[in-house]
Amino acid sequence: MLEPLLSPDATVHINSNDLPAAEITRFTSSMAANSYFFGHPIWGKEYFETSHRHHLFRDRWQAATGSWDDKIVIDIGCGPGNLYATIGGSPKMLIGVDISPGALKMAKECGYMPLLADAQNLPLADGCADLVVANATIHHCDDMAKVLAEAARLVKPGGILVTDKDAQSTALDLKGIGLILREMRFFFYWAMGSEYYLSPEYRNARQATETHNNKPGDGITPDVYYKTLEPLGFEVNIFPHNHDLGIEVLAGAIGKMPWRRRLAQRLSGIDPDTPESAQSIMCVAKKPL
């Protein structure tokens, strides 16, 4: 069923995991880390059940994308299927692209047509989709602008591209005591018996997936969206926000992050109440007819 949407020069075969797979010419350490963590039989399932499942997240995304009914939808970096499991609907076709065989097997169970491929080099045809989405995906990839351009390439005239939950670099540029506190947070969690404590094995595996969310100044900026998408003719709207906000994000609300992060920002000379200090960026970009 993928054939009508494949680019003319694409080579897709059924791999040893019984998944449609495109050729991946360069498999990086970042790809390996994401494939391992999100396809892990325990961690991947836990991620599916607990991440991006909040009702306010659902409301925000439903407002941004509109109904998925009767649309061709491509979800880049779909993981185990969180986004569609949260939003729902009856797409005409729902393709989930990911680098992880384990994650794609889980995504297939909740309604995705899986495709194992590099988000930076997709085997899909130009303008093949009504809606292209990438939630918590871009900052996990080696070349963020290239992933964004590839996603945009798939959007047909009149269609939209929606991304979200990508770490904003200006929110993460911690310094001095603020950075020290951030680096020591898991020791404090362990000492206090906090629910936020994560085992070293889990923490290291998860952190290895955060290609652009690992050190001060990591992350994405609004300029990446504007400079990538506007030359392609897209109408670009950027919404920096903190987490667990609903449709008010689309009206410009940024919300407040937890006090621990606010304190680290204050100690780093960052005003936590500005758009530049918000944890994530949501992008809603429309391709005119």
C-alpha cells in the first residue's frame, strides 16, 4: 500500500523484522541510540503509555492539525505510536516513519502503516500528504534543518506541517550554579527518594537519544523554522511554550515550567517568563494552494 506514495527512485524492501524498510546509507550513533531506547520492550511501552498522552496535549494538537479523518497523514519519528493513540481519528492513510524496528512494531499495533527510514532522507514522493507531523522528533536527529526540509517536501499544496516538543536552545543555555544544579539533580532525586529519580541504565540510554538536548545551548531556534520553511513557500507560525498547556499555546501563551527549571534559569541569568525561555517550540506551517 505504500507504493503510490513512494518517490520514483526509492528502494523499499521487507526487512528481517517484516517491516517495509528504505536504504539507510549512514547509520549514526544518534540513530542507534534512538532505535534502541524507543524500541526497548519495556521502556518503549512505558514511553507509549506515559508520554504525550495528556488531554491538554491532545487538545493543542487537535486544534493545530484539525481532524485527521480521510487525510493522508505521515508521522515522522512516530516512535511506538503515541501521537495517533492520543489524537485519534480515521485517516485515509497513516504512515509512521521511524528508525526503530521495535517502536514501529508497537506503532503498527495501534494503526500505523510502518516505514523504517532515515528522517533526513525519506523515500516518499513530493507533495504526497495532506498532513505531515513530527512530535518530539527533530531534536533527536543529527541534522535538524534537513529533517524539517524533508518533512516539508512531503506536504501537498493546501496541506500543513506541524511539529512540537523540540527543545528550545535559549531555554537550555544554563551557566554557573544553574548548570551545576541541573547536572546534580539526579543525585538529589536519589538522596530524597524522589519519584523523579531514574536508574543510571535508563537515564544514560534516554539521554543518548537527545541529540540536540544534551548540553548548554543545545536545541532548536525559531530561525531554523523560518529559514527552512519560508523559502519553500510556507506560512510559518511559531509557538514557544512550556509543557502541559492546551490550545492557549496557539494564542501565544507560554505557561510556566516547574520551579526547579525556573530556578536553574534564574541562576543562569535567564528570565523564565519570556518566550525565549520556554522549553519547547511548536510550529504550524501551511503550504498555500
